[in-house]
Amino acid sequence: MELLHVADAVAREKNIERDEVLEAMEQAIQKAGRAKYGYEHDIRATIDRKTGEVHLRRYLLVADPVEDDHTQLSLKAAKKSNPEITIGEYIVDDLPPIDLGRIAAQTAKQVIVQKVREAERHRQFIEYKDRVGDIISGIVKRVEYGNITIDLGRAEAILRRDESLPREHFKNGDRVRAYIYDVREEQRGPQIFISRTHPIFMAKLFSQEVPEIYDGIIEIKSVARDPGSRAKIAVISNDSGIDPVGACVGMRGSRVQAVVGELQGEKIDIIPWSQDPATFVVNALAPAEVAKVVLDEDNRRMDVVVPDEQLSLAIGRRGQNVRLASMLTGWDIDILTEQEESDRRQEELRVRTTLFIEALSVDDVIAHLLVSEGFTRVEQIADTPTDEIAEIEGFDAEVAAELQQRARAWLTEMAAKLEVKRNDLGVTNDVMALPNMTAEMAVKLGEKGVKTLDDVGDLASDELREIAGDELSEGRANEMIMAARAHWFEGESQDPAPK
């Protein structure tokens, strides 16, 4: 019974199952038995779960033919002790209890300690792997080279230097709150990684301080942080009667100040979320005022025009405000003053007008009319129905038909020139056949030495877009690259031919 009492005590102390402790004891006794009778024998130990009695037995497998005399027995020999035994069954011999010597006892103790430690580590992993995404609180145990070990009570967590806030210093005994972002089972035990810089840490803090968020009335849509300095958080209310920003700020700012205090004074902008991207970006750039927004939905880019005196406020210190707004909304944001936007528009107008004058052999008045109606490329004129072009003020059906004829003739001429240039550069027909590929794009690739499918496949999407031009979106660039790589994997899924 003494063994059972010891197992119960260890199980309570280490917070693991009693059976796991007894299994560790069985392995220790089994190891001692093999040391006494020979490691080549199949010796097993069991502890009776009710009485604590130890049984040590040798197992012999009935086999035909016998390959190992120490662990196997022939069927003929086995039938002498049990006439009904068959191949695959075991002959079990009881062995006398062993008297553990000093060395054997020490070995047994080491085995038990090791197995109990492994069981304890596995219990810790099981307990904390389901807590990824939670906020935990612990005591600083030690600080080494800026990395902090936190005592959680039943386990330890690691707060790495790059996961703690700038200018934040802890000493032994300090209490720390942090966010569990990863739990890994490693050889030296479960590794629990925590963070105070993770965006979700801020969201969880607001969830603790604002009951409406905890209850699901207010939803946090996105968070962007420059840890220790500034953050933006976008919220929306599922109840039209509750102001999401006001609820997060709290009476006299009490709720937001509780979060700011935990984050060492990090300034937090609370922003109403909007389904409309332009409205959301305008809100995200607060406190700067926005005059105009121009969207490029294909590339998720946005030009934001602000008054001259608002430029520095919109960009923020070291670009912080626009960077956080971009992270919060998921859009690339370019900030322009009204003067810069006017200059850019004038330059675009000049370039497009010049293109139409040269391509269509028209005067600048007609070219200006086409640009003012929203035409940016010759292809648009060639593809637009004649009656729509004829509706432009000052045009008629005859003028529209003539413009379309000239546009198509120019496109045909340019296509022929590009085809000749593509061939001269050595760009293969396989590259030309890629999805989203144009003759102009193929020439640009050829000029950069990208001439074969392998050359295209070796590119990253941003490299391809840099060569091809901004008109190629990231999604289309990735599609083109994957199509170029397709021949690399041909036949991989097929079964090898029989030899």
C-alpha cells in the first residue's frame, strides 16, 4: 500500500493523474528487473491498483520458427505447459520480487522522476494550448538579456524583448499582463509565448474594460498599433441606440484610460468602422481633414487629397498616422495636397491628350473632349459603341465612326510593331500565351531579360508588377506566375512507370 500512497502524493503535488505516476513506477521496476535478469528478456512489471502489490513476469511469444530464444518459444515446447496454446500467444512466467540495490533504486528513482516530469509537461501543454488568444497574468521570475520569464503558477511563459513595449522595464516580482499568441510542445517542455505588442492584446483589454464589447453589442473590426506610441482601433455597434466610440471612451474617458495605463501611455484613436472604404479611410486619418478621395479598387490603393495646412497632420510624425490608417483599413494610402493633386491631374490630362492627338490624328479640342469624358486609352475608344461616342457634345455618328476607325487602325499598327519587337527580343510564344499577358507587357519583360516561362516563374509578384506596370494587379500577377510555373509540376502526381 505504501506505493499507492506515494503515487497519490506525487499525483496531488504535480497535478497529474495517479495512473501516470503508477505507470512510471512500473517502468522503473521493469528496468530494474531487466538489469537483474538480462536486457534481452521481455520482462514486464505491473502494480495492482487496489493492493499495491508488484508483479514481475517474463513473457515468451509462441512462434514457429523461433528467431530469438530469449523472447520466443516453439509451439512444441509451449504445449508441454499449455496443450491448448496457439502461435501468437504468450507463455507468462512469474519472477520472484527483486531487492533493489542502491544503484538499481537510484536508477528507478530517475526513471520515475523523468516520467512524472514528462507527464507534468504534457499536462501543461494540454492546459495552455487551448488558451491561445487569452490574456494571462503572472509574476516576473527572471530577466535575461531583455527576455522575461513569467511564472503563471503551474507553468512558465516567455515574454521576448521584441514582444514587450519600448522603454518598458520589469524586475523580479513585478506582475505582468500579456496575450498568449503561441504554445509549442518542445523537448524541454511546453513553450508559452506571450506578447504585449500584439494588436489583439489591445482588443482583449478593451473587451475586459467595455461590457458592450464582451456582450457582443459592440464589435472590434480591426486594430493597428505602433506599440508604446500610438494605436487606432475601429469599432461598430450592432445596436443603433449605442454609440460605439462613446462606449469605448467611457465616462470622462475612464475606460480608454484604463487601457492606456496598461499600455504605458500609448495614445489610442477610437474610430467608427464603415463598410464604405472611402468613409472608413477618412475616419481612420482623423484628426486630419480630407478634401477628396480617389479609389483604385483593383490594387486596393487610395489617393487622399488634403488641404495644404493639413498635410503634416495627415501624414503624422515619421508617417505614423497614415501608416496606422493603412494598417487599419487594409488599403495603400497616398497623401496628396490639393496643389499636388491638381498638378498630377494636369499632367495626366496632358499625357492622355497627347496620346489621342498622335494616335487619332485629331486636334487638341477633340482630344480634350475625349479625356474629359473619361477616356484614358485608345482601346476604350475602339471598344465603346459608336452611339455612345456620338452622344459627346459636338460629335455626331460620322465623327464617332471615323474616330473608331482611326483608333482600330492605330491599335493594329501598334500590335504589329510590338509583335516584331517581341520576336526580336526573343520572348517566347509560351510567355505570350500566359493569362493577362499583353504584347506591350511582353515587350517590357523582354527588355528586362524575362523571355521564357522559367524566367517569369522565377519572379515574385511585386517584381512582375514593377516591370509590367501598375495596371497589373497583384492577383493577376500571381495568376500569371503560377501559370508560368505549372510545367514544373507536370507528372508529379502520376504513379511512376513500372520497371
